[in-house]
Amino acid sequence: MGLFDRFKKKTKDAVDRNEITVEEGTNEAEEILQKRQELLLSIEKSKTKDAPIDNTQLVETKEEDWDDFSNDELKNPFSKEMDKKTRKIAQQAEKTGRIKSIKPTQIKPIDRMKTTTGRELIPVVKEFEIDLSDAKVTKGGQIIRGGPVLDEILFELEEELLQSDMGHSAVMEVISTLKANLIGSRINMRVGLDTIVEKIVYKSLQNLLEAGYWDFDRTIHSFVTEGTPVSIMIVGVNGTGKTTTTAKIAHRLTQQGYSVVLAAADTFRAGAIDQLAAHAENIGVRCIKSQRGGDSAAVSRDAIESANAKGDDIVIIDTAGRMQNKTNLMEELRKVHRITQPHLVLFVADALAGNDAVTQAKEFQRILNFDGVALCKLDTDAKGGAALSIAHATGRPIVLAGIGQGYDDLKDFDPEWFLDSILE
């Protein structure tokens, strides 16, 4: 049974019983239309509230806020003679003085069409669009009301999405979008509310996946055109399939006519070095490596210098798996990034990890920002919600999908294909 089957049946039953629609022109219809405007306004406000904060605003203090208090009054905030309000302001003044001594850092919003090193990503040209014009009408029809019945239906959809490993915040955004599009809308009842709801949910999920969606092959081609060698840094936690994904990407690019060099920057495991070297031999590319325990940043730099000397097009850096909570190990990844200034950073995630993959991606992004995600093991029985949540939580898209163990089993991530596979 697909995700929508039970949901659509319940929606259709509610429509048949006339429980979630109301005739236009009635007092109830007018109240619902007003409620729709309020709901749209609240969603707009929440988007503004969630916008990135400029830290410099947090340390600004107006001088007039302190004009009513002398220096003597502010000397001892714990004095019994001071009233509660005066003491609180004095404490705040002292705290503000300490904050002002620290140089603030400007937080800038992520530009989804630029890489971590400021290079331009090539967006995917979207041709697919869900058209709801045949479902909505400007006059007549039925107006969708809110209330307990609709809430119960949406709650059931919420549970279905959560059970598909989709994160709570992403689910709530979908439900909010659905409410905003449904409540107060005039719909053509001949189309069927269940069909309309399915389209809106589908579109909401598609929007999550297509946020900042860029084309891997066209982006690589643009980088190569600007100059070589182009470097791609592969990161992720232990056991997600980074080395195999590195080999798949190398094979994909050699098939397109590029000359590729692999950098075995996972110097903590001798097995990882041997594994990458074996992959390199199988697909016919060079592998730059060192002994176990070597400097991963030095290996990465050597690979780029070697590629530059021999005229190779692309260097793919396979880094060591890092648990996202190991700060010292993450710092070593930042060193590799700082020294190599890669054209692209790809985070490799495991579809089977569910919400753990979302947590890992968020923590990695906090310490080392990435440009896109390669989601592995989508050929398994994974429910797929992790992909939706990673895109929602990080603002970075899934660009590649691993669908098997073979070198050819790496495809462009197609949001439509993915949604069809988990919803039907």
C-alpha cells in the first residue's frame, strides 16, 4: 500500500459525507476565507522569524538605555539598596560590556548556487510543474473548511510521513503548506479533493528536494572549462559508503572522457588505502597514496599537484570517515578543505540510517559546509524520508543516488523518480 492510499480513502469518505467542505456565500464560508488569510500571514511571519540572524545586532546597545543610571548605581548589582529593576539593568549593562569586547561575527545566509569555495553551481532546468488550475475555481464550487475532521486527516498523513523516516520539522512544514493551500480554497468537486490533496502534498515534498538543486555533470563541465585540475572532496561518517561512492564518481567521469586521479586521504585505515587503490586499478585511473598514519591534507595536496603536472582533469579526494561529534577529527577535515580549496564538497549519506543521517548531515554542515549530498543504498528497503529531511535541514540538495554496488550504479538524483518510488 502506498503512502497516499489510506490517506486518500479517508479524504474521499470525508468529502462524501460533506464534512470538510461548505457552500460559498454562507457565514461559515466567509469565516473560513478570513481564517485562510490569517494562516497565510502567520506562515509568512514564521519564515521571517527563521531567517539567519546577524550576530552584530545582538551586541548593539543604545546609550540612552543607560542614561538614567549613574556609575555609582552600576558598581554593585547585588547591593540590597538597589531595587529589582535597577539590579537587573545593571547586570545587563555589565554583561553587554563583556559582549562588546568580543568582535562579532557576521552570519551570512547560504547561497545555494555557490560552492563552499565561492564557485558557481549550475542549476537543474526544471520542466515539471504540477498544475492545479483544473482543480481550483474562482467562483462557485465548494470551499474547504478546517476543523476536527480535516485535522484528523492531516494528522494521519503526518504519521505516515514520520513513519517514512522523515524528520519532524520537515513534516510540519509539509503539513503547514498543505493547510495553507487547502483551507479556504474553492475547489472543483468534479476533480476530487483526494486528488487535489495528493497533488499538493507531492508538490510540497518536491519543493523540499529541489531547494538549491544543481546538475552534477554540467557543474563539473563548467569547472573543467575554467581550468584544471578540478577537485572534489568526499566527506561523511564511518560506514556510509564514501570509498565506493568515490570510485563510482571516478568511473562516471572517466566514461565522460575526463582523466581522473584519486587521492587516498583516509590515512587512518590501511584497508581504506588498499580498497581505493584496488578501485583505481579496476577503473583505470591513478591513485595517490601514502603510508597509514600519513598527513591526509598532504596527500590531497600531492594528488592535486600531480594532476596539475600530468595534465589530469579531476582529482577526487576520499577522506576518512568521521563521527560528526569528534571535534578534533573534524578539524582535520577542515584542514584538508583549507589547503585544497576543493571545487565541490559532497557529503555521503546512508539512506538506511534514517533520521541518524539527518543528524549527521546537520552536524557536518555546522563544522564543514558541503555543496550537495550523495545518498547511498537507495536500492534497499529504505523508506526514503531521510532524503527529504536532509534537504530540508541543510538547505543542500541530494544530487547523486547510489542504487547498487556496481560502478555504473550511480545516477543523478531525480526528485520525481524518488517521490514516485516512496509514495506509490
